[in-house]
Amino acid sequence: MKAAVLYEVKKPLVVEEVDIDPPGPGEVKVRMAATAICHSDLHMLMGDLPAKLPGVAGHECSGYVDEVGPGVTSVKPGDHVVMAPVSGGCGHCVNCMLGLRNFCQNNKPSPPHLHTKKGVPIAPLSGPVGSFAEYVVLGEYQCAKIPDDMPMDRAALLGCAVITGFGAVINRAQVRPFESVAVFGIGGVGVNALQGAAFSGAHPIIAVDIVDSKLKLAKTFGATHTLNSAKVKDPVQAVRDMTDGRGVDYAFIMTPSIEAVRQGASMVAQRGMVVVVGIAMGDLSKFTAMEFIMEKVLTGSMMGSTRLQLDVPRYVEIYKAGRLKLDELITGRYPLSRINEAVQSSLKGEGLRNVIVFD
């Protein structure tokens, strides 16, 4: 099989022949159909996040179950599945019984299943999934079965971008109708937060970014208002002006900017909630208790608090019903042999999602 291997950060991926182990107990081997390039993957490739090399990135993906290991009961060979770097939960540990399936205590990292032709282990860098490859071996609970008629390139987006953005609004914050929302960072995850807010009946829904073309795009995904924070003197006051001086009920931070987290904390109303979704790089120590004396909440969202086997089929249903945009998320489709072109396009911020298609 072939895989796009990262040997050195900030260097092109090497598409080469590698070996793969059979699935062990509780594991499945999946033939890849499509995998998207997420910004988290770019952080790995650029060295912003620690990575054990050589490795294979990629985690937002779909495929076909090829083989199952001993004890696997939830999927069988031939099933179409969405894979994600979050466990759907074993259902038996304390966290799963509390409803926190995204924090399943039995979701243990698997050992590397890929090896170079010289026998050197190749680590999965994202999840662990490692979907920049023709096949993957991963835990059973990282797979969600989907209908056979679901387009697999669009299904791949359900493995991260959709569950992270949509889920942060629906599952973590549990936004209600008529509550107000601001979304910082209108990328592949941010537009899905906008979709989640629109689906929840929020109003107003304010998209915040520094690129006008992204703000224009935000309107197609549910934003009722837009704000270019680089073009106003005081973004916090601008958002307050859009909400009759009160501030928003929720601010979702999709960018890695600590300044955006600070602005979000300042612009939410009393008892408002700031939900950090992006991998924020920086120091939060400048925050003081006084900023939260009005009962504000600063929290995070781990992969949209997703219950994988429950939520992914629901997203498929609303996509088929025309209530979830997926087609519009895909900017370009590339074969594995052109993955470095897709990565460079993503690094330049060209569009929302580039997808590597194997079919």
C-alpha cells in the first residue's frame, strides 16, 4: 500500500510503498475512500505541534471496512464508515455512562501499524488515524457506520470539520433559539459552527474574521451579520452594537489567536459563554477573575463533544434533507500522488477543505 509519510517538518510528504499490520483485538482495517486536509494536520506538518517521526497525518476521513480483528461487533467487512480522532465510546466506562463518550477511558492509543520497507515504525500523527494512506488500522470505536448511498468525499468531512464546529454549538454549548452567537475564524470548522447556530435557531449569528472573502462566504452558511475585526477600532464594541449593547450569549473561538479568546471574553453578555475550539497558541495568564465576575464561562469543546456513532448518522440525515451544507465545503479534490499540492493550497488558505480522493 501507499502512504504520504512525513519525515521532516516543513518538508514535502513522501508518497511511498509501506507495509501495514493486520488488525488486532478491537481493531479494524479500513480501505480509504477520502480524507480531507484539516488545519490540525497542517500544524503537524509545520511542526507547530509535537510529532513522532516518521509519521502519517490525516484524520478527517471515510472508507470501507476491509477486515476486522477479534471481538469487533459494531462493523463488518464491506461497511461504509466515517472515521474520526475521537472515540464513539465503549459504552461501559464511567465517562461513557455519564454521557461523555468523547472522553471514553478505553480509547487507548494503538501502536503503529505502518512500517517502512526497512521495518521502521510509522506513527499515526492525528488521533490516532493516519489517513494520508490507502489503508488504516484503528480502533473499532473510532468508526461510525453510514448508509451506502452517502457520497464518500462529503462523508469524510463528518470526521472532523462538521462534528467539531456543529457539535461545539449543538452538544457543548447547547445554543437555544433566539440566543446570540459570534464565531471567530471562518474556516472549515467555523462555517460549521455557523451552520450549527442556524440549525439551533440562534439570532443574531455574527461571523468575525479579517478576510472579507471569508465573511462573504459566511453568509451562505448561516451568518446574519459579519465583522472584519481588522477594519474596526474596537471589535468588542462593534459586536455589542450589533446586539443592542448587551453582547452575545456565546462566542466560539475557531482561530489559534489568544487575542480572539480575550475579545470573546469581553464581548459575551452576563452569563455568556466563550467556547475555545481552535488550538490556541499563547498565554492565558493575563486573564483575571474580574473578567468573569458577571458569571461568564470560559470553556473548551473537544471534537464537538461528539458521540460518534450517534451524531454522524444524524448529520447524514440532515445532509440528505438539505439542512446541512457539505458539497459547498469542498474546494478541491486531489489524488494521493498530488497531496503536496493540496497541502500547499490549504496552507495558503485557499478555500475551506481540500480532499484527497482514493476511489
